[in-house]
Amino acid sequence: MTVRKGTTVVAKVTGTLRSGVVTVTLPKLARGTYAVSATYGGSTTITGSTGGTTLVVNPR
């Protein structure tokens, strides 16, 4: 998974797959809005895919 602030990559992390769900741990991010994209390369039985969303980090 890649996390960007504007065009700058601020984190690249790899998830752990368990029972069809991927879990990732992100580093501490500063307040702001980030673009998050994830890519699954696929396997011999499952087609690869790509998706994305916006992540908003608010102050405490």
C-alpha cells in the first residue's frame, strides 16, 4: 500500500493476509489529507486488482 501527501510518497507498507482480510500498520502521520492506494498482484486463481481512497488525519 502506498500513502501520498500530494505527489510525495510518505509511506509504503505491506499488509498481512488472514482469512481474506488484509491488515496494515501505518506510521504516525501528520494532520492532513492523504491519498491511499493498494495493489494486489493476483495469483494463479485470483485476478489482481487496484483500489484507492482518501485518508484524513485529524488532530486529537
